[in-house]
Amino acid sequence: MIPFNKPYLSGKEVHYLYEAVHSGQISGNGIYTKKCHSFFENRFNFNKTLLTTSCTDALEMCALLLNIQPGDEIIIPSYTFVSSALAFIRQGAKIVFVDSKKDHPGINENLIESLITDKTRAIVPVHYAGIACDMDKIMQLADQFNLMVVEDAAQAIDNYYKGQVLGGIGHLGCYSFHETKNLQCGEGGLLIINDKKLIKRAEILWEKGTNRAEFFRGEINKYGWVDTGSSFLPSELNSSFLFAQLENIDLIQSKRKDIWNRYYEALTPLHNSGKIALPKIPNYTEQNGHLFYFTCKTPDIRKELIGFLRKHDIHAVFHYQSLHLSDYYKDKHDNRLLPEAMKYSDCLIRLPLFFELTLEQQNYIINKTILFFNSK
């Protein structure tokens, strides 16, 4: 079976884990945490970054930093992972879901303004498959209506919008280092703080509501409990593992982009004949090799294709079920129809994409996919 995903290992992970264990400090905010922070801040020119145990935790920190209260409204795409909404739900917010675009699963920026009310506090664009949302439109709306923007860039590491790194455009941004992501440490995340006014409090929330970070920098002579917060920071085991991945970011990205491009080129004839719809990459961004998807014409075709590929030892999968119709939230949704989000829930399929996918394996996947559609 060709798996859908296989986590990449650089070979240095175990070595750095060994070093972390023998350093005498394996709790959070040690040498490897600092190395990871420095990597992101230097490579992408972020004001401040904080590693977290997951992207979900990073999003939860965003909700706390924005002081989200019961009744506040947060605008989020329906076609996304539950964490995008869950972080704000836990603070008592009302989620206002937005439909996808016709030609991309991401948020339809043209629908956002009509959903803004005097209770709206934030917009959470999700860069699906690492492809940038139109951040100019979103930031313009945020400025016009005095809203905050939290970029859910879980899938978008090392990709850009008009030359600006994703995660670094909104007031806050979040990355994921789950094992399915380009760079991974099993479970991990990153909070990106672009609004300098939020940096001091972010450190406090990160350190269980204490001003411990200031104490360790020698800025105060003792630390104590000064705010709410939680234990968001990961151990040095996670950080050391992740650092080995960061050292290989260019190699990883180059290989994954090549695999993505090979899929796209080989399946273009099926797109041109109307049998599938390939991803559309707007001219203001690129793809970052995170995942390769296309949409089938009907749910039945997708189901049949997944079964066909499974019979040929290829593990292809679908993706999100639209959150506005989830068991948890359907009774809270305002009954607007979101047909494009439903189309992607019903018809989108993802093909295997991971660093060690060989050319032979990929050609096999491509040939079986073409064979399936040519038999229709």
C-alpha cells in the first residue's frame, strides 16, 4: 500500500533528542525552543514567535490574546479543520461561517463584508493547502471595521502572498507541525505575533499566566501569577525534533513542490476534458507542496475513485466535512446555504504526497488515476 502520508525524518532528530535529554533541561523554553524561535524570526522576519504543543494551542492563545467574550462573532470558513473554530468557541464566541470560492476551497473574501456586524471581533482566514487567501481584501476589511485578523496558516509554512510570508500578515498567525505537515515533530505548533502590542501578554499566557519569561531574561527579580493562561509551551523533546526538520526546510520544500508539480502536469488533460477540476493557484501566490487535491464531478465518482485506488494499493482520502453542518454546530448555524463548501466536502480527493514518495510510485498513482477516468 502506498500510504497517504509518511513523516519525513532528516536523520538528525534522534541526535538532537539525545542532546536535549543530556542537556539537563527537557522542559519547555530551553536551548532548542530558543533555536526554533530564532530560526523563524530570522528567516521570515517575524516580530515574535512562540512554539506551542499544537496549532490548536496557538489558536487558543489567539482567542485569549484578543479577549474574546461570550457573544462575540468570529468569521471563519466552513471548509476547515475544527480547530479553526474550536479555539473561539471555548471563549463563548459565535462562529459565522463563510462559503468557499467556486474555484478554491478557501474562504470567499467577497462574502465577508456582508457578514460583519457590530459584534464581529475577528476574521480567521485559512490558507487551505498552503494557498494564500486574498490578504489585501481581508486586511482592508479589518482596517475598515476595526477587526483583528488571525491567519490559520497551519498548512502554509514557507509560502507567500505578494512576497509577504503567510502567517506574517495578520495581527496573529499560526503554523502546525503535525506529522502530516511539511515540517513536523509529531504534534506541535507556532504562534506568530505580528502586532507588537500583543507580545508581552502572549509570553504571559504561554507561561501559565506568569511573567516568568521576563524573569529569565533578568528584566524582573521575581515572577508571579499576573494573568490567565495555560501550559502552551512544548518540551525540549518536541523542539529538538523540530529543529532537525527546520535545518532541512529548503530540501523538504523543493522535493514536495516537485511532486506537486508532477501531479498537476500529468493530470492536466483530465482537467481540460472536464473530468476533474485541478487546484487553481492565484497569481498572487504559489503552492508550497503541502497537499495535492482535485475535485471530482460528483460524490459517487469520488467514492468510486477512492475504492478503485485502494484496490490498487493506493491510499487516497477526502478531507473536511463542512463545519456549519457538523453535529455540534448545525443547530447554531444561521441556516445560510454554503454550496461551495459542500461541494468540496463531497467531491474533493487528496492523493499521496510525502518526501519519500518515489517517481515510480507517483507514476503508478498517476497512471491508475488516469485509467479510472478514461474508463468512464
